[in-house]
Amino acid sequence: MSVTLSRFAQTLNVETAFTVLAVAKMLKSQGKDVVELEIGDSPFESTKSAKSAGEQAIRDNQSHYCPSPGLPAFRAEAARFVQEEFGIPATADNVVVGPGAKVFQQFFCEAFLNAGDGVLVFSPHFPTFIPNIERRGARPVLTPLTQANDFRPDPRAIEQFLKTDAKPRAIFLNSPHNPTGGVATEEDLKEIADLVRGRDIAVFSDEPYCHMVWKGRHRSLLEQPGMLDQCVAAYTFSKSYSMSGWRLGFCVTSRDIADAIGKMINTTLSCVPPIVQLAGMAALQRDTSERDEVMQRFQAKVERLANGLQQIPGIKTIDPQATFYVFPNVAAICNRIGITSHGLALYLLEGADDKFGVACLGGECFGEAGAGFLRFSCAEPDERIQQAIDFLPVAFAREDRVQAFLSQHPKFKLTQTYPLPR
Ligand SMILES: Cc1ncc(COP(=O)(O)O)c(C=O)c1O
């Protein structure tokens, strides 16, 4: 007799980017030329001091367990960094290190959620928010982000949630936002802080793109008075220092919540490798100018991609504000050729040409609110991004190929047209 998977395991939704990545790699191995704009990874090398400090740490035999919340020196350095860069009143006790930022979604949910609790999530949303909420038997409550509002989180939606939900318990914020590139303004964050301050409401503030704000600087909810006591903010080395494979991030929160999250690290991962923490610490100390140069290169790429897409009839984007993603509305194209947006993404990769493809994601990979959009990342050299832009209108015009793709994959036929952008 085979053993039965839990209901959670049976219905677990994963990040589609990794699935599309696998298809893109498979097609490439068969000789297809694919421009990979599906995964949110940096095309740049990890920064210099991170690499050399990691090598040195191996030579120094920093290869044993260390305290679960992190090396004291790492925690102190991370606190200095958020204090100086984002005005967050943190000390070492407010920091817990983790293998990237993603794991803090799970720990936040374990720290605050019980079965049946309501958790507000602005949607489109990062795909792993929902499984982490559901892991606790809690209840995601989705509220839309709109292109007309530059994909900013609307404080009125929070007000409404707090007033009307049977058991409001937590809020997921993500600014700068993946997939849309939207940014919560300082005023939005102030309003949000005023709404939750002093209430038994916990906020997860996911901030992996804190160095990818293209106008002004990054603002964190933690800057607002009192927010350290009821908010967990997550940061990562994956984007700013091109260290996704090292797996390093940290959270900033009150001392009590940090203690609780430290226990979660203790009972799951034991600790994050000291070698990796020492590499990250060196990046924080010595790689700021290299990081900022790389960020400027990302900005140029995003602008190139957004401007190129905006020229294509039927596509509407917002001006790039943050992140290395562009999230154009393609409803007019989907409606015209009768295909869903994720169908369109897979058609560009698999169906539009035998020799060439573009890998990207349909907006619905980030929740139903993303339907009618595509998400492109900028993780390729500039000339490849240009090739992708040039290919799109050609692919959209190949109606015989669209029909052949749809007859092979009928689940991507559009049954109800998408609303058009204003
Ligand atoms: C919104 C958001 N949260 C979390 C993560 C996870 O990052 P990490 O590599 O630090 O786990 C990502 C990565 O793409 C992201 O976009």
C-alpha cells in the first residue's frame, strides 16, 4: 500500500518560474535559441568581497555549527546596514539570519498564524505567500493591485480588511513588488502603519528589491514608529549582491519576535553556514559601490525592456519604478488571438518559432489578478533583450502557429476576454 500525502502536500502550488526554467533549459539542450526572461535571478557575478571572504572562511575552517539566529558579527553588521541605509532603528538583537528571504514567509506564518486566521495579500502576489499561509491552516484574503494605481498597495483595502474580516490577523506587503515593479510610497506606508499600530495585527514586509528603486530611495514600513514591534521585514543577498545560490538573507523585527524566529531556525535548519554569513558580511562592509554600479546596469536594462515593449501595439506598461521586472498588460493581444496570458508566454517559448523562443511568465502565475499580463525579468545581456523585443510582434502575427499551439494545448484557449486597460 502506498502512503497518503497530506492534503497540504497534495495541493501545494509552487513557483511556476522554476517550471518554465526547466522547459527553457530542456529546449536549449535540444538546440533551440532561447532568451531567458522567466526567472528573477541576477545575470551578474556575486560581488568581489563576498567571493574572497567566502574563500577565506573556507580556508579558516569556518565550517562548523554557529548560533541559530546568526553570527553575532553578522547580526551587528546587518543592523548597521538597515539603520544607515533605510533609517530602521535596529540593533543586532533585532536581526535573524536565514538561507535567503523566502524562508521567513514560513517562519512569520508559524510565529503568528492559527487555523482560520485571515491574512491580507495584495495580488498579483509572490506565489509562495499563499502556500505558507495555508501551511498553517490560515486563510489568504486577496485584494487587487491595479495598473491604474501603479500597482501600489491601497491602504483603504487594509482598512476594509480590518473592519470586515471575521479574524484579521496579518498582512503581507511586498515593496518594491514582484511581479509588477510597483512601489509603496512613504505616504502609503505611513497610512498603513497608522492603521495597524497598536492592534494585534502582524505585518510581513518582503523587501528583496530594496536596492532596485529607480526613483528616490527604498522606504521600509519598519521606518515608521512602532513598526519594529509588529512587523517582520525580510531582506536578501540574492538580488543586491547577485548571491542567489549562496542562500543568504535576514529578517529584522522586535527582539521577542527575533527570539521566536531564532527558535524556528534552531528546530529546522540549526543555523546558516558561517562561511556564507562571513561572505555576506564582507559584501555589506565593502561591496556597496560595486552593488550600486550593478543596480544601475539593471535599471538601464529595465528601461530598455519597458520602452521596447511599450512600442508594440496592444501592450501597455507603467514607467519602470523598481525591480528588474516588467509587467505589461497584454489583454488586447490575448483577446485578439484567443489565448490566455500564460498560454501566450508558453507560445512565445515553444510554439512561435522552431529555432528561437522567449521565456517569460503569464501574470496568472502570480494569482488570478495577474491574468492578462506577462512578466519579463531582465536577466539577459542587452542585445538578447533587444532580440526578444523584436521577436514579439513577429510571433503575435503568426496566427497559423498560434492556432497550431492552441490545438495542441486547448487549456490555453481564452474562454472569456480580459478587460482592456484604460
Ligand atoms: C518577492 C520575493 N520574495 C522572496 C524572494 C526569495 O528570495 P531569496 O532568494 O532571498 O529566498 C523573491 C525572489 O525572487 C521575491 O521576488
